[in-house]
Amino acid sequence: MAKLNVAMLAQTSALLPDNIEEVHAFWIAGGSCDGCSIAAVGATSPSVEDLTNGTIPGAPKVILHHPVLAVNAGESFMEPFRLAAKGELGAPFVILCEGSIMDEGLAAETGGYWSGMGSDLDENGDPQPIPSSSWVTRMAEHAAAVIAVGTCATWGGIPAAAGNPTNSGSVMDLLGEDYRSSLGLPVVNIPGCAPQGDNITETIIAVLLFLHGIGPLPEFDELGRPAWLFGETVHRGCTRAGYYEEGEFAKQHGDKECLVEVGCWGPVVQCNINQRGAINGMGGCMNVGAPCIGCTMPGFPDSFAPFYQTPPGTVVSSNISRVTGSLVGNLRKMTQASQNRTNKWNKDGNVPSGWGHVAEPSVLEKVAHFAYEKLQFKNSPKPGSKVK
């Protein structure tokens, strides 16, 4: 099967019928800590309540089947899963996978299982747990979309780290590169440990609006990540990036400067946590002083170990920044000092502040400012000057 034909898919005016008012969402957990569920319910833009109450214009109402959030239990909870797996649900649905896909073949060798939900009767009439991965494969054929939520589901994450006994992998590893949903979509990936909650709900609603013919085809990168959320690095949106440019680096945790030398991988990690915040626009790793350890990336955690130690590339890049940054930083401080003065203070040769003494500029600083103003007003008259 060929790679996704984006052009052909984008020309489809509506993949779900206009009269579809509800879409079921089945949440299936594999090897996880449930952190992605916690992140999702913390989303605010849009919130899970917005999705389940159908308050978003143009979007179908979401009927959520979540093993933790559900009010029913037992077979009444499992019945919709069974119908969806057989293609008999009678309504479109999406699968939301949390946690890594563990190799159930290894567990079965000793008569066990790694993770599961519900049970089937064996040949002796005894109930046997149904592995989570089995639900994914059984339901994926009929799903309108399969969305992997969190780094464990998208890439394998911590359960797939070196030395693990589970031979864990991602949803993409389970379904393969040729997998397409019933409406033609490969696996959609929303990485993060845990993902930013709004990243989860925004991607879900973007997919639903497209499938319903209301919104455009969302842009995804070659790994199935929402490109508008993961197209930039942490560093580009970091509130500390200016310190890096001027060659100023934190020496220990708690310092205000750039964190690359205390273990931050932000310059290479694709994530929007600094720009969006953790919950409701607040927080975010570097915003609260924590170095980026690459939790959204396929190589996490092994490729970013050991945590909180200077990444090798920083030896080159930070030293370059120190050389250039010392010059840039000093020039900016000179300009800042001149811009912290009014015209009257410049004429009087004194800043009448009672808070502290402000030194008058040196001859060198005056010369530098004169040259700076010549460039600044090269193509425009300086305020107060006589225009010829």
C-alpha cells in the first residue's frame, strides 16, 4: 500500500455523513501510568466536557468509553467494545490508545498477560483476559481513526526502554506502516509524557471536523504528529532562549539563565510546552525551571540519558554562543542604557532619580550611541530635527 495520498484525501468534501451527530471514542490503555488520561481531563481548549457535551459548532458529539471515567462497569461497559470490534456498532468511532503495546506472546508463554480489559471464555468455559493490544487490532479495521496518545503509545516510551522484559512498542509498530483506518487515515500520534492536555483534545477535534467535512485536512508530519503543534523546537518557544543567544547559561537548577548546560535538550526536541503551558496556559517545563529531557521524541528515554547532564552537542554550541553572545550582550546593554534616558536628561547630563545613582555615559558610549543613531535614522528624520 502506498503512503498516504494527502492530495486525494484533502479533496474529499466529507468522510462522515452530514447527519452523523455522534462519534464514539474508545479509550484503550496498554503499558501506561494513566498520566495521559489525567492530562486529557485537564484540557481546557477545548475541554473533554466540550467534546462530550457536543458544544463545539460543526463537530459531532463524542460518546466516550473510558475504563476509569465510565459510570457503568462489567459487561455493560464492554458491550460497545465488542460491537465495534465486529463492525456492528452502528455508528462511527475512533480509538484512543494510551500506553505502550506490550508483546503478549512473551507473557502467554508463562500463562499470563501484560495488560488487558474484559474477558472471553476459553474452550473450557473459563474467563480469560483480553489483551489491550488485541482490542486495538480487532477494532482498528472498523475505526474512522486511530489516535495514539502519549509517548508510550506513539513511540514505545519508558516501557520500551533498553532492558525491558516486555518487548514493548508503539501503536504504529503493532498496526504497521500500511495500516489505514476505514476512512483512510494512518495512525495519528500525539506524543508527550504526559502530553499537554490541549494538544490531545485539539487534535481530536481537528480530526473530527475534517472527517465530518467541516474543517480542512489537518497537517501531520512524516511521523503522524500534528505539525502545527510539533513543528517547532522547545528552544524556539522558550522564555530562556534569549540567554542562550547572549551566551549566558545556568550553572545549577534554580538559575534564571538558559538550561542547556544543566541537561536541557530543548534545541532539538519538538514540543510546544513552553508556548502553550501545561494546564490552562500555566506552567511548562522550562517555564518553571525544569530542563527538557526529550519526552515527546521517539528516542525517549534512552537517547536522552543520562538526564540532567550536559548534552554532548552543547559543548560546541554553547561555547560558540559564549563568544558571540558576550559581544552581542554588551552591545545590547549599551543600547539599553541609552534608551533608559529621556532627551531632557541627556541635555541636563543628569538623571534625577532618588532610587539610585545613574552613571553618565562614557566618551566611548557616547560615540557608540551617536553611530547607532546615525544608522537608526538613516532613512527617517530623527524626532525633533529640522527636516530639509
